[in-house]
Amino acid sequence: MSKKRDDKQKNTKLWIYLVSLVVLVILLVGLSIFYLNNKDKEDETTLAYTDLIKEISYGNIEKIEMTVGSTTVKVKQKNVEEEKTSIVPDTESFIGLVQEKVAEGNEIELVQKQKNILTQIPSYIVSFLPTIIMLALFIMIFKMQGLGEKGKVYDDTERKTKVKFDDVAGLDEEKEELVEIVEFLKKPEKFTRMGAKIPKGVLLYGKPGTGKTLIAKAIAGEADVPFISMSGSEFIEMFAGLGASRVRKLFEKARKLAPCIVFIDEIDAIGSRRSSNSGAETENNQTLNQLLVEMDGFSSEETIIVLAATNRPEMLDKALLRPGRFDRQITIPTPDLKGRLEILKIHSADKRISDDVNLESIAEDTAGFTGAELANILNEAAIIATKNKHEDIENNDIEEAVKKVTVGLEKRTRVYSEKDKKLTAYHEAGHAVVSRYLPTQTDVKEVSIIPRGVAGGYTMYKSDEDKYYISKTEMQEKLIALLGGRAAEKLVLDDISTGASNDIEVATKIARDMVTKYGMSDTLGPIDFQGKEPYEMQMFGEDIGDKIGQEVKKLIDTAYCDAISLLQQHRDKLDSIAETLLAKEKINEEDFKKFFN
Ligand code: ADP
Ligand code: MG
Ligand code: ZN
């Protein structure tokens, strides 16, 4: 939530700068036009200085009007209606000259005026505007870079968070582990008296949206200490050398506010393994080194606990994990069934939820969803319910929200040709029929050829119960189900389309993981080939890449052949489902089952 607020602040600031820039530019253009116009007028009626002197000595000048600080004078000649202007090189000697003439008996009226703001400003502004604009630009860039001393870095720092452990659903064991940290922050003496060292750093591992920031805030909230946060990516966005100085400032601030929590989000951005020597890397190293220096530096009297979050633990520099640094690591998992239910409960508490809503069944349908996604679903459901003019959020609003979040918004208005429609119908029917005959695959929940998001159609499966392990057979069958769409296109229309690109992408990734991560290929065996440095790969021999490619291809080819033969075997089902889709656009779980009775 604070991220959103930060973004908002960033945006408003940006807007203010943009608007002021636009105003400045308009001013520049307007004023220069004004100024140039004035210039033009002057040009028509100027009197050269030498002519002016001549005219004065002939006694032809009636009145001279001077402005303090300006070399431009207005003169009125006798018998000439129009006033003229003239540039006087040296005003003082000019005044002396005129006064002399007056003393000689010439009747010249000499008027000295104060600066006329209106006529003076344009020339000033015109000459200064480029500088002003440059300055504005610089300030803008600096602010965006986060250089502003009191800028976004410390924006929500002094504020204490109100988040409590109760606001974090599920994660009971993780909370239990962190209660200790809360105790440390509340009563450090209690522990130091015993000779216990207060932990300095806790690393939270977990996918985005699993609640890492939330739980970090909850620790600060429970301990009632300030929460100082910064994101790793903010450190490296900046000009060279500034990352380290910002780390220093962050900890200066922390020392002043201690006891407190320092939260570094996306720590992988600064703490990634120090390997190469590119410019960006060196910059990161300085930042990382500074962070290490700071963490090693504070004594046990300063109760500062550094929490850091990342979803890529394997990227982290090992130096970060040494004792006295981030020596505690807590994995924040994606919520299980119970966790999802609790998250749904927390986020529906402030919403009008109808009695027919069954949060349990929604929790069941959303295996693999993170807390952030679940919160998002309930929010979308509230919006959909409003659009549907429902009294409260109904079950179908939530179901629609789930689909919206997973596949995208239904686009009934998108026109597509009969040919496309047929292709989509067979593609989706292909997925559905194939998976129906694969024992490990979950039941089909809905098949539709109504476009949603970027997809032309979709086949939704019932959600898996939470599983810890996936077997090789299950993965192989998943590949077959994924390729069922492409197989049906080929089989029925004898042509293939781009509609299968996402299926192919997912299938390829699964096949690659099977070979390189889960050791499921017989030829290559149980070896982890993923995320290895080039030198590590060398120990497997030069042609290992080729072998991996061959194995991946074999898995995909086999799956594709299986999909084709399954569809050939059940061609009648494929045809009737595709035809029903063409007629009705959507088939639900019950109707789908009827095809197979
Ligand atoms: P992360 O930092 O891991 O990316 P966040 O802590 O920013 O995730 O979570 C984003 C939002 O998702 C939270 O503000 C909260 O609304 C919701 N959320 C995530 N996990 C939970 C949870 N366990 N309990 C309640 N809400 C959660
Ligand atoms: Mg976060
Ligand atoms: Zn598909």
C-alpha cells in the first residue's frame, strides 16, 4: 500500500514539474512575442543618437523621457506628433548635456521615470528564461533521481505503521519466528543482559505479493517503532556513486530513530552476486559494500533491525548472508488453502459481501494465488458488483473477478471473423477434450470462445488442491493438454495459427524445467543445469547445450503426437464440442461433462 502512495507522490511531483515547465515555455513564447513586437515598433521610430544630439542642438526637442537604469530614452520633437526612442550610450553625460542646453535657454522638458516594470520584465525574462528552464529541468531530474534531501527516501519513515500481525493472514509459523524480533525491538535490555546478541538482519524470501512488505510493517507496528523503507532498485537508478551515499544516509537516519526497522525491498537489485566488472556492477558493489559496512558498524546498543525482501534468493551475494548480517532467512510461501481463506476473510471484512458468497470455494479455486492477487480479486469483485448494480458483492461477481484477474476482461464487443471463430472453437475444444482423457489433469471448469484480455478464447480448469510435488507423468500430461489446442487446429483445419503462442511458451518452459531442473530426462539424469555460471556448465562438456535441446524437443514432440492421436481417437467429441462453442460461445462444467456420458 505504501508503494502505491509513494508512486502517487512521485506522480504528483512529476506533474507539478511538467505543468510548471509547460507554463514556463508558454511564458517564454508569449513574452518573446510581446518583446519582439515592442522592438518592431521601436525600430520604426528610433532616432540615432547622433541625430538626437543634432536635434537637441538645433532646439528641435521638446521633451525627453528617461527611465532609471535604462539607456533607452523617449524623445518628443517639436512639430512631430509621434514620440521616438533613442539609445543613449552614456546616460550621465547625456543628462549633463541636456542640462547644459536647458541652462543655455533651450526649452527641454527632462523627465526621469522609475523603472517601468512591464516594459522591463520581458527583456529580463527573455534573457533569463533559458537558464530558468535549465534549472527547472535539473531540479526535476534530481528530484526524480531521489536526490532531494527530504525527497521520497524518507517520506513515510517517521510515520509509524499501524499494521499489526492480525492484518497478516496465514503465515502463522513465520509470524511466530518474527515475534522474537518484536521482543528485541521492545525490550533490547532483556536480551543483552543475558548476553544474547540481537539479530541484525532478517531476509524474507518470497514471490511478489506474498506479503513480505506487509509482514515487515507488521513487525514495526507490533513493536511500535518507526519503519524506514527503501527499495533496492531506487539505489541503482541513480547517478554513479550515489547509491552508497544513500545507504549511508538511510542508516544515519535509522541511528537517529533507533529502535527502528530498516526495510530494504528488492535487495537483489543491490546485493546481487559480484561477478563481472561492468560499470553497473561496480556501482552496485559500492552500494552493497556500503550496506555491509553499515550493518557491521552498528553496535548492539543501537537496536536497528534490517529486514530485506527478495524473490530471487539465488541471486544474492553470499557476503550478505554471513553472521552478523542477514543471518536469519525466512521463506514467505504462497498461501495454502487455509491461508487463502484467511486472506479472503481479511480483505472482505471491509466490503459488502452477500450471504451467498462462499469464500471457502473461492479459496479452493485460487490455488497458487498470492495474497496480493486475492486482495485484488475482492477489489475487482467490488467494482464488478457496482457495475452490475448489485446490492452487495455476489458470488458471480467474484467468479468474474477471478477470470478477469487470470485471463483478462471479457471482450464481447470484439468482432472477429467466422474463420477465426471456428479456429478458436477447435483450439479450445482441443485443449478441453485432450485434458478430459488425461488422468492427472484437473476437470474442465469452463470453455469459452469469448475473447478475454489478449486471449481469443480460453479453457479454464478446476484448481488443483495444493500440492507439494508434481510427478513426471503429470508434467508430461500437462504438456499434452497445452498442445491440444495447436493439435486440433492442425488436425481439423490443416493449418495452424499464432493463437497457440502462449501454450507453446508455457509448454517449452515446463519441458526445459523437466530436463534442466527436475532431472526428469533419462539421458541427462538428475543434474541441475539451471542458473549455472558458464564455467560451471563447462564441467559437463561442450555439447551439453545440444543435448538439453534434444531432450526438450523430444518431450515436446512426444506430447504433440499424443495430443494428435487422442484427438483422432475422440474426433466426434472434438467436433460436437467445437460446434456447441460456435453456437453458444461458452460451455460450463456441467454441460461439458454431458458430452462424455
Ligand atoms: P510483497 O512485499 O511480498 O510483494 P506485499 O506485502 O506488498 O507483498 O503485499 C501486497 C498486498 O497484498 C498487501 O498490501 C495486502 O493487501 C495483500 N497481502 C499479501 N499477503 C497478505 C497476507 N498474508 N495477508 C493479508 N494480506 C496480504
Ligand atoms: Mg513488497
Ligand atoms: Zn491454447
